[in-house]
Amino acid sequence: MSKTLRECLNDFNGSDESFSAMVKAAIELNGQTSDNTRIVANEFEVAESTVTRWANGTARPHPRLRGVVAKGLERLFFPRASP
């Protein structure tokens, strides 16, 4: 069984495997794969095909940027309520 996006964010350790699992969970969230792929691509200003390659593990950003992507996915899919 696949992990949820929340679980993947909590387990993210910067490795190739944890990065791919996190992106895959994000784009598969609520069964909205194509919409979520487009949302993630727009957020990080990359092509939708790049997001798909991140999720498949065939490509990934520089290790220093993976944390930025993790924080961005959390902000995108789990926004905090305004005070």
C-alpha cells in the first residue's frame, strides 16, 4: 500500500527514494493526477513531464533543492489557516 503525502513528507530524508515517493504521493492525492501534476509543475516552474519524471524516479532536482520542494508541497497541499 502506498504512503499518504503526509507520511511521505514526514519520512522525507533527502534520498532519491523518499523524494520520488513524496512527489508521487502529491500528484496522486485524491485521484487528481493530471491536475496535481499541473499544479506542482506551475509551483516550481518546471514542465509537467519533469514532475512525472520526479515521481517515477527517472529524474530529480539537485539534493539542495529537494528540501525546498518538500516545503513547497506541504504549503501547496496542506495550507495553514490564517489567524
